[in-house]
Amino acid sequence: MPLFQTIQCSVNTKILIWEITESFDELLSKVVLKEKTKLRLDGMKSQLHQRAFLSVRMLIQEMGFTDHDLHYDEFGKPYFDCHNYISITHSYHFAAIIISHETVGIDMELQREKILRIADKFVDTEFEYLNPNVLQEYVKKLTVIWGAKEAIFKIRNEKGISFKDHIRICDFSLNENQTEASLHFDDLVKDFDVHYKEIKSDNFEGKFTLVYAFEK
């Protein structure tokens, strides 16, 4: 499957989404991996995870980079040896990257009612505007909130940050596709712009929520 979707967020920010339909061997034959990456790939127990990992390499190749340009810091945060920032996500049969001149984070989640059972573990002030009586909207909004907090965590990537206690997502409408958020951690307050979008494939049952955030 070629590139599923490209989203040009701004002049300097682009999202690429890959729908993972190829086999492991097909993907492996199309990418060039450094030795360190091969070892990491071999250590993965799930083939779906391996295919997602390789799909990310396909995406960075689409942007003119290679696996040799992609590195990870001590906390597992990806980076390039240039002025571009990168963030990575994958969920089931999708993988996505965002590349920008700005500090950015991305997350993609399958919309599932299972999220209802864990809502109190990552939601705090957001309960003030959520309506659990409208089930479909409630699930979608919870998925946006989780994705936003995940994207913000990827940006800051600091040990001790709690989704529930430290990251706050402002009230939002599913129709507007944009909101604001803030991180309150270690006497530091950081503000973020959050964007969200629903993704659907004809090859996979269910809808996904793509969320990306920029640090202001």
C-alpha cells in the first residue's frame, strides 16, 4: 500500500500516514536499516509491531530521510541531526509521522469503548465539560483527550509527568478540530495548540483519532 494520506499542516509542518497492508518481508525489502535498528527490530515479539516500525522507515524515506538520519535520545524520543523535529505514532494498521520546524508531538488511537474503563486514570478537569450520557461523543472526546496528552508528553518527555495531574485539555468541539492545552509540572507552565482529525480506512473496521500538538 502506498502512502495513505498526507496532511500539510503549514509551510513547515507535514503529517504522513501509512496504512500497513504489506507483509513484513515486503516492507523489509524496501528499507535500508543501520545495524542498531536491525537489532531492535529482531527483538520485537509482535510482527504487527515490526511492520509498524518498518512502515515508519517507509514514511521517513518519503520525506527524503533514511534510517541513518533517525536517532533516539536516552528517553526514547526520536530526532534528526538537522533543524527538523519528528514525532512518531502507530496504532493497529496505521503508522504516522509528523515533521516540523516547530517542537511537535503526534498520537493516533483507535476509537474504542474500552477507554471508558480507564477514563478516571487520565482525565481530571476535563470531566467538567464531558457528557457521559452521549456515548459516541463521549468516547470520541476521551480519545482526543488521551491523544492530546500523549502528544504533549512526547514533546516534553520528562520523567514524572502525569496525564491526569499535570496536563489539562481545554473544552472543545468535535466539529472544530482544534483546542488548547497546558502542562503544569515542576513549577513550569507550558501552553500548547492541539489539533485532531478522524481517520477511516475501507480496509479496517473502526475509526481512528489522529492528534498532534505544538508547543507555543
